[in-house]
Amino acid sequence: MTIPKDVLRFEVLLYLSLLLDALSAAFFGVGTDETSEATRQFVNLLSAVIIAGLFVLVWLAARRQKNWARWTLFGFFVLTAVLYLGSSRDMTFGLRTVIDLVSLALSAVAFFFAFTAEARQWFKS
């Protein structure tokens, strides 16, 4: 069975979003200057595991037609968007913020394609 175009767009856009997240975490790191090295390493490892898990969920949704994976990803997206908007007052505008916004926008467009009629039919079968 061939993958519908909207599901393929969903998959590609989410992979691009996750790639941006991984690059952002790799180059900008997490934490402040006061954070200990052990804490930074743990948070970086945790970020890598979460991103890898999300890659697997995208694969399950797009290639294995797992509707629960699509809804799980959507739940994470909504949670991320709410947390990002809630903390936007405290953020400084910079390259990392732009990358995060682009990643969030890619995810939003991906979920538009994930819930089209063509995609819903794919996930029903």
C-alpha cells in the first residue's frame, strides 16, 4: 500500500521539526551557566532519548498506520505549544528562539496534514 501524500508531508515535516530540535539542543545546549556539568550531561542525554522516541512515534504513525502514535504526537505538540506560549514572556529573542518557532510552525503544518480526510482514511485502515 502506498502512503498518501498528506501522510508523507506529515512525516517529512515532523522529521524536519525534530531535526531542528536536535540541532538546537546540540549547539545551544540546555541550562544556565550555574548548572553543573553532570546536570547538563543528564539533560542532554534525556533530550536525545526524548527526540529519538519522537522519531519512533513519527515512524509508527506514518509507516505503520498507528493512530495512537499520531494522537500521542499531537498531544506532545499541544503541550509544547502551551508551555512555549506560557513562557514566552520570560524568553529573550535570539537565534534559538527563532529555531524553536520554526520548529513549532513545521509541527503545526505537519499536524494540519495529519488530520486531512486522506490521512484519516490512512489511519483507519
